[in-house]
Amino acid sequence: MPEKDMDVFQQSGLHRALVRARKEGAFIDYELECEGTKIPVHKSVICSQSKVFMAACTGPFKESEGTYHVKDFSLIQVQCMIDFLYTGTYAVPKPPKPNDKWGTDDPVLHAVMFAMGDKYLINDLKNCAKSFYRSSLYHHATDVESFLQSVREIYTRTTDELQHGRELRRAAIKAGLQKFGTAMVSEACKSLCDDVLRECPAFGTDILAPLMKKTEDERLGRRCHFCGIAHPPEDYMTPLPCSGSRDSGEFGSPKTNYAMRFN
């Protein structure tokens, strides 16, 4: 887990006391059930951070009797949510099975945790998951399959109508264009990519939009943000440095002359 993000969501003395009380079973008055496993919790902890749990515990529902059943998420994911409610962060667990693709920075888990925060109205969890998701894409060796799986989770579980949902989708689109590119449609990932595009047509529209908005001149050559010279196309998402300043001997090089033909 990124050290900088850990600093933001750092544990306090109160968090440590709550975790100890939970481990010791002190004053437990509620439980969450997932996949047949019951997880003891404190109402004061979960209800103070989630309006959904508050309504379930105080309203005229059967969940107010003492058990809340979670059906849309796995047991590991629910445990991560509870860890966050008690500590202000969550740690990616070790693989429960040898073939499971759980890693120290799995973008799929962070996308799911964002969706869980969205469903149970836990804004701090959404902020934490969004930060971890971005970090897992750019600061760690995330493979293209994990990225595509995370896209599926983002586009099927969240909406772009809310600000955080839009930000998470933009992070996925930016990573798709800048980092993964043609790897998404390679022979090894073509089947998975086709499945994701079929299940999430909005992803295909979103990832094509930045390219379709380019004018014909921009597709032939882009204008450098630093020197004003138009360069041949390379990366459409980031500004290009100029090939040489006007005061240096590099200016007027064959590369620069070729670029100037696009002015």
C-alpha cells in the first residue's frame, strides 16, 4: 500500500482502541453476515459513518434486530470495508488460494471498495479507494488484465452522475490511453477486452472521445505547449517538449524542420 496514502489515512489512538475492543468482543452489539460468515461489529462505529447502516439499525427493518446481510460483495471485500470503518484504511489481504490474483495493490479490489463506499454512503471510503486505485495504476506493475477487470467493476457498479464516480472513470480512461494502449487489444487480452466492451459500452465511448475530438491537423501533428511548434503525432494525452530552443544549436534540426511543416 502506498506510504503517502497511508499517511493520509493514518490510524489514531481511538482507532487502535476500537480495533482492540472489536478483537476482544467488548460491547459488541451488531453483526454483518456475508457468505455464511458473521462478523461482529459495533453499531456506533458503522452507523456513525454510513447512513445506510444507520437506517438499517434504527428503522422498521428486520436488519434492526441485530444482523445485516451483505449479498453483492465477497467476504474479503466486506472485511476490508469493516477494517476501514475501524481504522480509516484497509489493507489488501493475502491470496486465499494460490490461483487468486490478489496483490498488494490490486486495482480490481480498489474499484470494488469504491463501489461499496458508494452503495453504503461512506464518502471517506470512496476517497481512500480512489486514491489507492490511481496509485495502483501508475506507481505499481499493474497488468492489463487487472486493469480491464477494474474497468468492468467501475462501469458496472458505479455511475458517472456523481463527482467521485466521474473522477474514477477519468482515471481509468487516462490509464487506458497513456499506459496500456494497444495492449488492451493484443491477442492475449482481446477476448477479455471484447467482453468488457460488450458489458460496458460506455467505456468504449469514453476512451474514444479524446481521440475523436482531435482535429485533422492535430492528428497530423500537434503543437508543442512550450515552443509553439507543431510536432508529428506521438502521445495525444500529454504535452510534448519542444525539440530544441531557438537559442540552442538543436533548433533547425531535421526533426524541427519536419515539425515546422505542420505549422
